[in-house]
Amino acid sequence: MSARIIDGKAFAASLRTRVGRFAADFAAAAGRPAGLAVVLVGEDPASSVYVRSKERASVQANIAGSVHRLPATTTQDELLALVARLNADSGVDGILVQLPLPPQINTQAIIAAIDPNKDVDGFHPVNAGRLASGLHGFVPCTPLGCLMLLKDQLGSLSGLEAVVVGRSNIVGKPMAQLLLAESCTVTIAHSRTRDLPATVRRADIVVAAVGVPELIRGDWIRPGAIVIDVGINRIDLPDGGTKLVGDVAFDEAVEIAGAITPVPGGVGPMTIAVLLRNTIVAAHRNAGVALEKGAL
């Protein structure tokens, strides 16, 4: 029996619609729209496409989006000065500096300079510490989107065994913290894990975020497990074309898993939807406007 296909695109569209309603209500209550500032340094093609997508999504969700495009030669001091201006701007509720940054700029210094209350990417050390301590803060968009998909499929995650393959600060580590907060038993696996197939086979939930095309094979999956594939990898085809694949061998895993996200159309659409969600949460907090608990 084939697994259920988790439609991240449909879930993200529903979330964006809800965000749009809350954004309209916020604008009426606060007398201004929620504001999201995106900073793009250089002209990395993938980053440029992603920023344009965020720009369009902000407009559709009733959020005042602004994009600050800087040349690849921008210095660290120049970027820090822009971040400081955005921190001080009362019309900006969320700040996102698109990564990667050029080599002359220290990424961690830029992330640390963002006001934690405007850090809608959830990368600031204060927000990472809040997540690890079980306190309220902003959570990175991709893992929060993964959690939403998991809870939509399973309801309670309490007691389930979860394996997160990947240990990045952007996905792997915060994903593990979120699963711990849901009372899962969590293992973080990675390239140095001695017997990765055996580790993955234990899991009721597999989150693949390692960035290796089709690393996780179908026979690694426990029958009935829920598989969330965060990977987006472009591979070359024999005919000279290319194809997007995840970190999981989908055609194999779909025959064994209970439910699985496709690539594309699974986790990817959730990232921007959660970014918009985080921006609306930030706007309410920054303006002192009440937001119903659990509404988003």
C-alpha cells in the first residue's frame, strides 16, 4: 500500500489565508499594516528567486513588504548599519537577512545584530536559547512548518520515536527541540552516525534534512512511519535535463511509509507561509495588540 502524500502546498495555502485575515485585522486595530523587511546582498540566483517569492507572498497576505537589495561588495559595517535602521523603524515588525552572505561578511555577527523581537527567521541566539529552554520566541520557519505538517497528520506526537537526520542550526537542531517539546523521544543523526540505516528504522517519525540527494532509502523506513523530507536537491538526468529530488528516495519510501512529503510540493511551500505567520505574531507583540493564543 502506498503512503499518504502530505500536501504541503495545500496546507501552506490555508495558513497563508489565515495569516491574511489576521493581518487585515491587525492593520485595522493598529492603524498600520504589519511590516516585513527582507535584505538581499548580492545576486545569488536562488536567493533572488526566493526573495521575489517572499515579496509576492507578503502582498497577498496584507503585509507591507520591503526588499533592500545591496551589491555583493557591501561591507559588514554597511550591512550592520542597515540592520540598525530597520531595528529602529517602528513600521518594520520582521527583519530577514537572506543567506548566504558574501564571504567578507560574518553571518553570525549580522544575525546577532537583529532585534530578537523582529527576528522572524528565528536564528538569533536569544531565540535559539528560548526554544531550547521551552520559552516563547521565534522558531526557524522550516522546522516549525514541519511540525505543523506532523501534527496535522498525527495529532499528538507524545511518546513517538523521532529521528532527525541533519544537525544544522537552521533545521536539524531546532527540529529536534520542537519534537522534544512535543514529548517525542528524539535522536539527531548525521554523517558520522555509525549505522544510519538502523537508526532511521527505529523511527515513527523521520525528518530528513541532510542535503544529500536520496540518501535515505526505502528499506530504511519503518513500515507506517511518517517521513518529512526537507531536502531540495537538483540532480542531472541522463538526457541532459535536471530534476528536483529530496533527501529520501521517494519512489522507494512511498511504498513503505504511512505518510510522506513529496519534493517539490511538501515542506518547501511551508517555509514562506510560516515566515508570514511569524511576521504577524511579531507585529502583534511589537504593537501591543492581543493575539489569541494558538490562533496561528
